[in-house]
Amino acid sequence: MSNLIEFQQITKVYGQGQAAMPALRGINLCFNEGEFVAVMGPSGCGKSTCMNLLGCLDTPTTGTHLFKGLAVNQLSRDQQARLRRHYLGFIFQGFNLLSRTSALENVELPLIYRGTPRAERHQRAKAALQIVGLQGWEHHTPSELSGGQQQRVAIARAIVTEPAILLADEPTGNLDSVRSQEVMELLRGFNRERGLTIIMVTHEPDMAAYAKRIIRFKDGLVEMDTLN
């Protein structure tokens, strides 16, 4: 496995002076191709900040963030946006679907940002929905879908660009136990069968058990990093 992402002495401080709040206090981490990693820890421990940095949604205060050897924190905002579009897929706890838009159109959205031609967008979005078990549901809006189905649409949207890394932030947080297991089986299948690198934040030990590696944060530091 080759190194995809490396954090070297990463710190993140919000605010200034007496109001300064350190979220990360100098962490060192490597993520390799093909890994399935669960990131855990109590609220306020730094795991969400870590995910924002991994997703190029924020920049570190100090330290170096490398993606395939490229120093991400030296890129412009436009360059970081291109990195997100072409290499990263995102899954959120709240699904983040457009409410008046069909499942197919929701899945097409990242391809629109890429400038993918319409016919190709349709074809790839339908294929992604089929992969997550939603063939025949292409023209339903989110209000016509269950929570589990909505998260499947969100997963299809995340994989339609064929990203190098899937970043999942509490992907089962709004689902019951049965639907949670279905989603986790999907993610595990992507990792095992497609070699997709997955980094997932979760509070739930039974969801983290699906991962091959568990990283636990505490007070802005990596408290534990172990194979599962």
C-alpha cells in the first residue's frame, strides 16, 4: 500500500489571543491506499477538525498536509477545490441531499461541477445508484425515500466521481441499527472489492468494528492508533 495522505506536526487553533482554542496540538498521521479507518473520540477531541483538514475544507495553523506527496496547505483555494472534486468523496450524517431534486439529479451533482457531459452524467449516476441497490428509484425525491435510502443516494453521489478517498462523517448517525448495518456493509464492500480508501468518523464502537484500523483522539492529540 502506498501513502495517500500524511499529516506532519499538524496544529489547528481557532481564534486569537486569550480567545485562542487549540483543536489539534501537533498530530502525525499517515493514511495508505486501500485502508478502512475509523476515527473516534469524545466531542471536542479534534476528530471533526481532522476530517475537515483531510477533506481540504480547512487549512492547518502549522504543520504540513501532504496528499500523494503534494503539500496541500501550499495550494490556492481553487487548487484545493479541484483536489476535492477529483480525488475526494464525502458522506454526511444528515445526507445533504437537495430536497426538490430527484435521486438521479442529486447523484449527478458532483459531475456537473466537473463539467461532465449530460449523457455521461446520466449513465454514471444510474450506474452508481444501481451499485447501492437503488435501481428503479432514480426519479424519486428525498421525501419519497426512507432514511436508509437517502443515505444510499448520498453514497452513490460520493462514489460517482470514482474518488481516491471516501470521507464519511457519522454516516450511520441518523439511521436505525438495521439500516446502519446495511450502510456499513456497503462501505466494507467498496473497501474490500474495489480497494477504495475510507476514513470514517463515528461515535459507535459497533460501526467502528467494520474498519481495519481505529484512531482515537483525545484533547487534540492522537491517543490511540491500532489495527482492528
